[in-house]
Amino acid sequence: MTEYFFSLYLSYAECLDYYHGKYTSVQVTEDGGKTIRFAAKHLRPFISSLGIRGRFRLTLGADNQFLKLEKVS
């Protein structure tokens, strides 16, 4: 299992494009500088009227398969 931490700040308007499927993946840079891409559908639970704001932990399993995304602050 591998964990990556990153911050994400998207406006509500930017989130709508992801929510409605205009984009299928999101790319972030984790704290160590590594670029990671994962399915945008995993962001849906974190969208609020402000968009998405906060620190997140992405957990990947063997062969880098998605296990979970959670907001840590």
C-alpha cells in the first residue's frame, strides 16, 4: 500500500466540469513532487458550494490500483 498527500483547490465551476464528466481524470502533484492521475469520479464526495478545498490522502494498492481518497484537513 502506498499513500500520497496533496492539497487541492478547485472552484465550484471547475468542479462542475469534473462532476458532469467533461473530464474523466484529475492530475495532482503530491507533496514529494510526484505527479499522480486518478479518476475524477473519486472527487464527487468532496464537492461543496465552495468547490473542493483541502488536504487529501490518496491510498493505492498493489499495481497502483485506487483504494481510497480521504480528506485529512
